[in-house]
Amino acid sequence: MGTILSDENKKALYIPPDFAHGYAVLSSEADFFYKCTDFYFPVHERCIRWNDPDLGIEWPIKDPIVSIKDANAPFFNNAELPPPRV
């Protein structure tokens, strides 16, 4: 599933805690804001390969600039689950 968030359409997107998500910026620059339900805990962060063919995500950009962390993330079937929150 995908949706366009823009200054023009004023949409926002709710992403539940621990739910995998990603985004692509389609303009030359963008501001992206997260409103979080808790403090950031790096020990809970996990990545999934953005272009995993098993997920079949149709990204709206041909040659994205991807961080080293995202480029080297494991495929979904090999991804590690985060530790349970206490």
C-alpha cells in the first residue's frame, strides 16, 4: 500500500508502533516529521531491505538514493524481530 503525502493534499499517515514502513521523497527537497508514541530506543530499531522482491513494493522512483543502513538491511525473511517492550 502506498499513499502520497504532500503540502497540497495535507494528508498524514498513522503508522502503529513496531510496524515496518518506508518512504520515498519525490521532490528535490522535503520536510518529514514523525510524531512518536515513545522515546527513540535504538536497540528496538530494525531494518528490512527496501527492494526485497518477496515484498513486491512498487516504489515510485527509479534510482533512489538509499542510506548504507537501508542498502545493507536483511531481506524480510531474514529480518530480526525487535525485543519485546517492557
